[in-house]
Amino acid sequence: MKLKCCTPIRLPPKLDWHLLAPLLGRAREALARYDEILKTIPAPLLEILKWEEAVYTLRAQNINAGLTEILKFSLDGQAEEKRAAMLQKILHAKEALDLACRWMKPLNSAFLCKLHSILKKDAPNPDEIGKFRKRQNWIGEQGCPIEEAYFFPPKARFLSKHMLDWESYARKKEEPLVQLAVLFAQVLIIHTFMDGNGRAARHYIPAFLYRKKLLSKPFLFLSVYFEAHKLQYFQKLFDISEENAWEEWIAYFLKGIEDRSKTMKAQSIRLYDLYQETGDKELFLHPVSLKKRKALAEQSKGLFVFEPLFDAIR
């Protein structure tokens, strides 16, 4: 079977800035207003937002869990065997997100490889964890054979060249939100790893925004937005490779920045208000708390969680 593999363009793409300017303005304004709130809230109080991202980043792989379930599993590791394997992937996502939020080295391909090595630490083939792929992969319906795929990333022998171009563009001084949208999409088009590319790219977002000083804390996550607009997500990425439709993808991405900035601003305010009401920092650092077990067991029949935290971000 002869494959029609994608050939990514050299970055940056040529863009129609008249189309993007209004969306860019709204995204930057929403992000700035969100950051005004972030500056006033201690980062530990926002950890629950990382857990939400860790859960949603795996929805595309049909791994579904509630925040209550995953926080309880993070404490005691107790779950039915098949369920435990799925929940463990969410814990890996949270671990990788923690790394992304504290990463101080260059945001290059080595950073993506480090994220991938955590996200995929339970993968069956250790030779493919945290390393550029050495064979062809493809994209189609989950579990489909190569004959039924609808997208073929570049051949493995060209990956180093494409990622060097990606890194070169990442070092340039460009409009950062547009640059981020392009860098994110290009990782998925190149498909650097056999799988897990989307998760690694999504973890790149908060690190980039923080490094570019668009946020005072690395707390802007887009997985909830991508999941809510999943068909557009895949279609617009596909249209880049087929029609070079970069403006449409960037517009979609900027709308996501605006949407999540507004939503997470409201979530952050509710969490901070809740903290001021309770005055108990321990509940935010450890929503499933060992010291609360006995007191909460009688009320929640063994489900040791602090429910207002979850209500605050719904």
C-alpha cells in the first residue's frame, strides 16, 4: 500500500491578519482579565483546576472519570483492575502537567519528549516512550487498521528536519497567541510520537503562556474546550494539511483561549471565595484528605472528598 504522507509547511505560515485581528484582540483581553485574578490567588488553591485538565485531556481516548473518583484513587490506589489501569493514565497526565507548570528549561522538542515519557510511562513498548517515532503512524477511527486511515503524518526519517523547523519558529519573536496556535497544530501534523501527541501538545500550552509572560501562573488549559468542540478540532486540523487553512485553525484556537480564560476566571473566583469562607487551606492542597477520612466517612459513606471544590469548578 502506497501512503500519501503529509509534508508540513515551513513555519511560519502566511496569514491573513485582517481575519485574525478581532479574535486576537478578544483573546488577549480575556487572558489579561483572567491574569488579574490569578495574581491575587495563591497557586495551591488552584490545584483542582489541574486535576480537571488531567481528566479531560484523556477524554479523546475514551477514558472517562469523575474528579471525585480520580482524587480518591490518587489517595488509596483502590479500583477494579481494568478501571485502575485507566485511572493511572490520568495520574500520569497530572504528573506531566505538574512538570510542565514548573519547567524552566527551553520549551523545545526535549521538553515534549520529557512530557511524553511521563504521559506514556505505562506504554507496552518502552523504546517508543519519550522518543521520536521510528516508524509510520496514521490517524483514523480508534483502533482502525492503516488501510482505513484518513491521515498519514510525515515519514519518520523526516521528523528531525521538521522538528528543527518547529524549534526555530518557537524561538522567534512572533505574536505569542498566534505562535502558540501554530506550534500546537504543527506538533499534531508532524505527529512526533507514535501516539500521545495531543496530550503532550496540550501540556505545552500553560508552559508557553507562562514563559511568554501572558500569565503570571501557568493555569490556562484547553482540553475542556477541545472536548466540547471535538468535531471542529479534528476537522480544522485536517484542513490545515489538506487546504493549508491556517487562519481557520488559529481562529478556532483563539476562541478557545477567550472561552477558557473567561470560564477559568469564574472558576478561580469561586474557589477563592470558598477558601475565604472555610479558611482551611488543607482542603485545597489535599481535596481527598487522610485527616478528614474519619469525619467525612459517616457523612459520605466512605467517599472521602470535599464536594464544594468540585461544585466550584462545574
